[in-house]
Amino acid sequence: MKDFLGYEIGVGDVVIFQAPNYRHFVRGTILKLTLSGVRLSYINDWNYGKPGLQCDVLQRSDQVILER
């Protein structure tokens, strides 16, 4: 599976994506590859303060960028 820039991505990779329902970028880790995209885990610290709340989200693979 490939990210927005065409790089191969896989489980355990760290990626950048747009936070659900927000307009800022967050860093997340790929938990699982699905037929329609990737399941990501990230820390929501803008609503819950530090250390934050761990959340999961499903995104299409072309909506993430591999952190290099």
C-alpha cells in the first residue's frame, strides 16, 4: 500500500495525517492495513491535555504521509 507521496507503508510505520474533524496535522502509527485504507493510533492531546488520550482512526492510504 502506498501513501500520498507514493512511498510504501506498512504496519508499525509512523505517518502524518490530518486530525479527524480538525485542521491540524498529527503523528500516528499504523496498526493495521485494511482493504480500504489504514487503521492509525494517535495521541489526542489538544482536547485532553498532557499526556493525552490514545485514539484510533481509519484513513485512506492516500490521506497519510510516511514520516521519514
